[in-house]
Amino acid sequence: MEWLESAILQHSALQAVIVLSLIVAVGLGLGKIKICGITLGVTWVFFAGILAGHVGLSIDHQMLLYAESFGLVLFVYELGLKVGPGFFSSFRTGGVKLNVLGLTLVMLGTLLAVAMTLGFSIPMADMVGIIAGATTNTPSLGAAQQALQQIGLSANGAALSCAVTYPLGVVGVILAIIVARKLFVRPSDMKRAVSEETNQTYIAAFQVHNPAVYGKTVREAAELINHHFVISRLWRSGHVSIPTSDTELMEGDRLLVITTEHDAPALTILFGAQEKTDWNADDIDWDAIDSSLISKHIIVTRPEINGKKLGSLRLRNSYGINISRVLRSGVTLLATPELVLQIGDRLTVVGEAKAVENVEKVLGNTATALRDPNMAAIFIGLTLGLLLGSVPIAIPGVSTPVKLGLAGGPIVVGIIISRFGPRFGLVTYTTRSANLMLRGIGLLRALGLSMYLACLGLDAGAHFLDTIMRSDGLIWISAGLAITFLPTLLMAYVAVRWAKVDFPTACGMLCGAMANPMALDYSNPTMGCDAPSVGYATAYPLAMFSRVVVAQLLVLLFCIS
């Protein structure tokens, strides 16, 4: 059995792969266990690594640093690609409110941490780890570790304090939500307000009975109100057609319109009357509604279309078809002329069969073109992210320049590329296989933070139990719980009572600002609606980015003598 002992205990490249694979496998297996409907998920990889380190397992230090760094880079870059499309759009009217509340929560937790650092004499090198664990924010830990290494300090204390405080970081947010609901949430606070920011489409039928639009073209009618809509079909005298922007509206016309639910009342005033039929059911057979027209989903696969505005293609006037909706990354978008198309967009095209076939040739719709992952674009993005992370940024009053580092650079580039890449012809579409690859090797969901968390736990495991038993460990745990619970409870009150945000959306905002998907998993079924997910998606990108930056600033402001 010497070969087995050598393979597991003797430092080598093979041994490093075996140990990390074993930790990930055990952690992911434990992640399937639920207690009271709550699971730590991929976080169990972290604790599996701690256990492995505690029993004496280790790998070569350089191998550990490489695996930990590479995993972190892949994770944060994929995270940037994921949140990028919604990052800038989240700053609209309703999104601004949620983002301000989320940033306030970040600042409250940071100020409380600074106060406890001064009051309890906790070194900031340890406190940044406590903050990362209390807010379940692994990228901020990575950023803090990078900053500590830049100034020549050990990052082991940060990893250890994060490990100690992480479990209560998960539970603390859920506990704050439960307490808030018991103390000050009223039944009226549970009703979700109509969101002005929803980009989900809404289908409705209208009848033209407003004399003000008789004889006006569709373009002229649209100029009368400041609302976006697309007329998918027009029924007139028993005949159905695809209207163009030059089609004149007449009394008695029936219009099938794609818009948003929030804009439907304004369109009712514009056209005259809205029909009662529910056109948003999943089981509607669109092809059976009118035999002369077909509805088909066409995927954009031609590189020439990537980054072009939908209106610039002039598909409606050239081919007599209509594009009603665009599905992108699971989100249904309204097909406005200003919408910038991307590779992988799924367009709902309505028109005569021959016309739809011609449009299909224009857009591509070649499934095989999307099967292979665009690996070159991924690694170009990683390279640009690492280069950006290495650029020193001088801050007045701080002697050492700030660097975005391994955590900050890739997430910034990922956000920018996913949002603006198509405008410059860069293909940002990531196939399902590539997504799984990125998330598996670099961590997120299925394999999640596996590689990074395994290395992190393995490095901290040797001293984990000793730390818990010390008085310092108890202080860390108490400080972490305070940072998690108190700001979350306070911001829940502010969001519901002062900002007038409905409680389900407020819960999502709290989970997003605390980067706590486990708490979101608890909130969604508890609230009985999807409002928590909306709040989470709105607040998460900016809060995540801000915590990465704040972690580095705390190190540079308090750790440089």
C-alpha cells in the first residue's frame, strides 16, 4: 500500500490533483444535505477542505497558490459575464432605490467592522476575513488576500477568520429576515408593487376606437406616447397582416401588441380599448390563431449580426415579418429598434412561411455554430482582466497604490465585455457546455467555488479547531454574527418602512447585497413569489463589486504602518 500512501501524502502534481478532487467530491456530496430546508451547498467544499487540513493533508504550497488563484480568476470572470448585462440597466428608477439600499447595507457592515476593529483590537488583516465570512463573499476575501500579499503581510489569518464566521454568515441573514417579518412587517408590505423596471414582455390585444389615431401610421401613433411597444399582428375585415411602421390605423382594427404590463393602461388610452383575452398563457398555439402566418424562434448565429441594432436590419419592411420578442440568457426582452443583438439571442419571428425562411437565412439559426464553446474569447477576457488587475491606481492619502488584483480585474472586464462587447463585434455568447466548464473549474453553482474553496479550506484547516477554542475565535464568531445580523435587520426596516419597498423585494435586495444565495433559496418559497429573485438580481452586481473594492481599501488604510 506504499503506492497509495505516496499518491495521497507525498507532494507532487498528481497528489495535488488527487487531494483537491477528493475534497471537492466530499464537499459536493455533503452539499446535497438539507436541514430545515436549508443547505450550505458548495460551501461544504470549504469545510471539507478544513477537515482535510485538520487531519494533516496538504499539497505543495506553489500548487496550492496556483489552483487557488486560477479558480478565483475563473470564478470572478464568469461572475462578471453573468451580471454584466443587468449591471448598468439596474440603475434605472426602481433599480436605483434598491442599489442605494444595498450599498448602504455594505457601508453599515463596513463601519461596524471598523468600529469593532478599534474597540476590540482585532487586527484588520483578520477583520477583512471576518467581513468576507459574515457576508458570505468569497471574492472580497480573495481581493483582501491579494492586497495583504501586496504589502508583504500573511493572508492566512483572513482565510481562517472567514472559515470561522462563514456558517453564521449564511444563517444570520435568514435569521434577520425571520425577525424582521415578526417585528415590523405588515400584511400590506407583502404585496409586491408593480415594477417599473421589468423587462419581461406582456402580450395584449387592443381595438382601435380612438379617433385621434385614425389614419395615422404606426410610427406616428407611437410618437404620441413615451412607451415602447411592438404590434405583432393586425386584424382588419377578417384579414390578418404584419403591420409596418408605415401602416395606417383605421377604426375597428384589432391589434396584438407586445409591451410591458406597466405600459398596457397607456396603450389602452392610445388605441381605445383592451380586450379581456389572456394572451400570456404558456399553452397558446400561436400558429393556430391565423393559418396564413407562422411564429418561429430563430437564433442569431451569424457573426455579422452581432452588435447590430435590430432596427438597422430593417427586417420588418424588407421581408414583411415582425419580431415580437428576444430571449437572452433566460430574460425576455422587448424587440425595440434600439436593441443591440448578440450571438445566441433567440428571436420570435412572425410572418408568412417564405418570409420567415428568408429572415432565418439573414440571422443564421445554425445550431451547430453554437455548440462549440468560444474558448478564445474567454481566455482573451481573462488576460485583459489580469492585466487590468495589475495596474497600480494611486489614491490620495494612501502610500501604496491600489490594484484590483485577481478578484477585481477579471470581474470588471467580465462586466464590460458582456455588456459592450457585441457593440464592437466581440462574441460574448457562452455555450451551456462552456458555462458548465467555467463554473466547474472556476467554481459557481454545480461545482461552484469548488477549486478555490477546497484550497482555501485546506490552507486554513490545520489551525481551525485551535482557533475556535481560543478566546480570539469566540470574538471572531461574535463579531461576524453582529456584522451579518444587525445591519441586515436595520436595512430591512429602512427598506420597508422608509423606502416603501415591498418585503419580498426587500428580502431579495438584502440577500443580493449580502451575496447570500442560500438565504435567497429560503426567501423565494417563503414569500410565495419571484420578487426576492428580482431584488437579488438588481442589488447583487454593484454590491459584489463594491465589497471587492472595499476589502482592498480596508487593508491599505489600516494595515500599512
